[in-house]
Amino acid sequence: QVQFVESGGGLVQPGGSLRLSCAVSGTEFRITVMGWYHQPPGKECQLVADITRGGGRYYKDSVKGRFTISRDTDKDAAYLQMRRLRPEDTGLYYCHVADLSRKKDAWGQGTQVTVSS
């Protein structure tokens, strides 16, 4: 049984910062990539950033230069440092882990981020 501990969300003003964290345990597959997905209110999830075990990173264009993803492979933990937050960043952020070669993945419960004056 996969367990996620996902935290770090909250209410911030535009231009503010948050740091999301995700710790994963109980996977029955090797985690080769960890990522964060964003679900705006009433909309579908979209990939914001991910990172491989080798340290390769992907960022959605709208967060480049503002968000930084990192991970601790020993702890199977991932982090998303979010800076210069915008109202459109509001929504649920889900931690996602996967073994892409075996087409296995798992999702965290999500943490709420609200960016508002």
C-alpha cells in the first residue's frame, strides 16, 4: 500500500512563496520519476514539474524561472519551491510518482494552494 505525506500548501499573496513537500513509502515499484501536478478549480490536472532519479528536470513553460523541483532519492521525497506565485497558480497540487518503464504510478492526496490578495 502506497502512502503519501504531502504538505506545504496554504494561502499566500501574489508574489509570495511556498514550498511543497511529498514523502512516499510503500511503493512496490522503483520510483524513477517524481512530479507535481496542478489542478485549478474545476479543471483537469496538468503536469507542473517532474524530476528523474538522475536529476533531469521538466517544467511547464508558465512556471519556468519561478518554480524549482528537487528530490531526495534516499527518502523518496520530492519538493516544489514556488516563488512569485500568481492567482492562476491556485488549486490542488498532487504529488505523483512513477516507474515509467513498467507503466506503474501512484498519486498523493493533494495539497491546496491559494494565491489571493
